[in-house]
Amino acid sequence: MAEMDTSSSGGGKKHGGTKSKKQSTRVDMTPMVDLGFLLITFFMLTTTMSKPKTMDLIMPKDTKDEKDQNKVKESTALTILLGKDNRVYYYEGLAQDPNASANPDFFKASSFANKGGIRDEIIKKRNDVAKLRNAKGEPEDVVVIIKADDDATYANFVDILDEMAINRIQRYATVDISDQDKTWIKQTEAANGVK
């Protein structure tokens, strides 16, 4: 509330004229502060905090028994290797045959580009497996095996997991990189002049 101060230190009639009384205003801020705190409290109690968005990652249980382990068919597998400097390498299958690298088109390099990158290869493999599934009448699905080199970055690993979500790949696994895979990466880098 505002109050008017009507007290005056009046002077006498020295000049012979009438002087108007000086009035000062004082504004009481208490109701405005109360209203401010009520609004702050209201918005704090009614606001919902943003929830972090996470990707569900289902980890398999550790088992040594062969029959409890998941088996992957060579024809449905795509192996992706993450290298240094945002490089992505891939090959179809599991490369359990040591002579698999004799084919020059076996081990390929790619990038995270939207066009002509690893996304196109994932889509191509998914479509190939879908055709195979329709031809056989069996419920087969593409399985992507992700292996990260020691020089790969965490951002690249998150990018490849994002690619799995974008392309709706239901079955993928992260596996330790083998010495043979490291050798193939080094040979490909040497052939392309990468240091």
C-alpha cells in the first residue's frame, strides 16, 4: 500500500503567501514480494523437469557354455570396425575364414556421411537379408557386429549406435576387435596413404 506523509514542517508567515504542504510517498513492497514468492513457488511445483533421453542397451549374460551363446549366421552378419580420424571399415560376414581377405572387395572403408556412408551399407545389408528371409521363409534378421579400434573415439561409437537406432537394427553387438581386424585396418590405411 502507498501511504501519504502529511506531516509538514511548516514555516511561519514570513513572506506573506501561503505555502503548499510538501507530501512524500512511500510504497510498501511487502505485497509485491509476497506475490513474487508465490509465483516462484507455483512454477517450481508445477513445472516438469526434462527427462534425459537414453538408448536402451541390453547386455547379454556372460556364459562359457556353447549352447547358451547366441549364434550368428555368416550370411546375415555385417561387421563394422571403427578406426581413427572418423574412419569406418566394414565387411560382410564374420570373417572366420583366414583367406577371406584374398578377395579385394572384402574389406571396405567408409565414413559417417549421410550419402555414400556407412548408413547406405547398413540399409543395403538389411534389404539383402530381408530378401533372403522372404526367399527362405525363415525369420532371419541382420546382425551388426561393432568393433572399435584403440584409436577410435567415443563420439564415433555413439554415432554408430545412433545409426543402429536410425536404421531400426534390432540385433547388434559390441565385440572386442581381433588382431586380424587390426591388421586389415593397418593394411587399408597404408594402401590409402593414411598415417
